[in-house]
Amino acid sequence: MMLFLLLCLITAGLTIEVIQKRVLKIKDPDIEELWAELENRKWYEELISDPKLKEWVLLDKQNGLLKDPYYVRKIIESEGHRLGFVSYIKNKAK
């Protein structure tokens, strides 16, 4: 019985994903475009002007928070997320 419910949930999830991607043409955000938009922000330019902080930001692009397109969108749009990210980078650079 539990196996049947699990298979139903997996099938429903896959069906929803196929509908979103194939029928509605909803695409995941392109991380390169988001990085370009991020690099045009004044606060970001000030952040990477410090060589120590720039190193950590580049590492985050490879393996950290800046690899997630949804998080990058949040720090571009929301001041709270932005301040949290800046303090996170400054704490890592200490």
C-alpha cells in the first residue's frame, strides 16, 4: 500500500514537471544572465573591490550560494537577503 502511494507521488511529480517544461515552457533561470545582472549592481561592485572578499565571492560562484539561480534572484531583488549575503561573505573572509 505504501509502495503504491510512493509510486503515485513520484508519477504526479514527474507529470507536473513535464507539464511545466514542455507544455507551459517554463524554464529555469539562466545563472549566467543573473550573474551579469548582479555584476551591474553598485553594492556588488563595492563588495568585490576588496581582493579578500572578491576571492570568496568567486568561490561562492563555483561551489556556494551564488551557484543557485533562485538565491541570486533573491539577493538582487531583496535588501534583506542582500545584507545577509554581504555579512556572510565578510564573516567568511575574516
